[in-house]
Amino acid sequence: MPEESRLYASVRGGANDGEQRFIEANQSRELLIAQGFPRYTELSRRGYGWQVMDTTATAAVVVRPSTVAGLTLWNGEAASTGKVYVIDRVGAFNLVTTDAVHAWSLWGCLHPSMVAPTADITAIKGYAGGTYSGLASVDTGATVLDSGWFILSTFGVVGNPGTTTPGNALVFDTDGRFIVKPGAGFSINVVASLTGDTFTHMISWFEVPPGFLTVD
């Protein structure tokens, strides 16, 4: 059994409010806990979680993305003192397909620094409701710098022979792998094997105050 160290912590809520309990950790400083609520509940409870989806579909590209994005999220917070955006999930929905079966995938690009895009999508919705009052700008079809595109999703197969009705959707949990600093941006786009497909895009993120998460 690994050697354990103990720290005191307060217990919040209920009859135990204000009482002290032990926090235990092993030699690797991993906390030994009993999971209660789902893992994102606390961030949502604090009002940090937001999501947006464009309603106007744009055509997928048939080559690796470059300087035009399907959907872009920009962090308009002040440098060094503003919130950082932790990307939670991304996704895309195939609104119009072709009559031939083919494959598509979702790609992402983190822009370390970029000019504020046009804020043409303002319907930002919270994980816990509420009205968005933050400084994010979200743009469909923005012109961006090619800071390096990478595959985010597994592949999807679409195509309904004889019809052009909607196809499927892909959602990928990024689990905080991408952190958008103030003045930075994050873009997604769809790559398909045939022309003619259109997609709507979705990005979800947590806006975290610098006191809770400091990024070097």
C-alpha cells in the first residue's frame, strides 16, 4: 500500500457545514476521493460552462483545412488578468448530404494569437442557464491563421443514396486539452471525401478565472 499523507479540508453543505475532514493522497500526490456528482457538475454550478452552435451550415472542405474555419471561438479577455477558456467539447452536424456514401471528420486549430473575428453568433447558452455576459466572440467562416490543424474526431460516414436529407453528427470530448488564453482563438472545420456536404458546428467551453487556473 502506498504511504498516504493527510490534509484537513472543510465540508460544504448539509449538516456537516463547517466541519473538518481529512483529504488523503498517495505518494504520487493523487487524491483519494469518492466521486459524487458527475465530473463537470461543479464547473457548471459556478456558471463557467457555455456552448454555441451555428445555424447556417457551411460546406466541408475536401483537403486539410487552412485559413478558413467552419466555426471560431475567440477569447476577448484582458491579457494576464482575464479568464482562460478551457475547451470541453466540439461537434458537427451534417445538414445536407449527397447521394453517395462517403466519410468525414472534424479538425481543430488553436490560434495562440489572433485578431478579434466578427461576432456573428451571439446565441451563447450556459450549462446552468443564465444570460451570457462574457467577452467571447464566435464567428462562422472566419479567415484565420493556419497555426496547425489536427484531427479531433473519429470518422463519420454519410450519404443517403437517392436523397440529400441530413446525415449524422459527431461530438468529441476534448476534456480540457485545449486552453484558449486571452487574445487567442480556437477553430474547427469539417473535412469530407466528397464536395456538396454542408455542416453546422458546435463548441462548448468553460470560462475559468485566473485565480482557479493560471496558464504559463
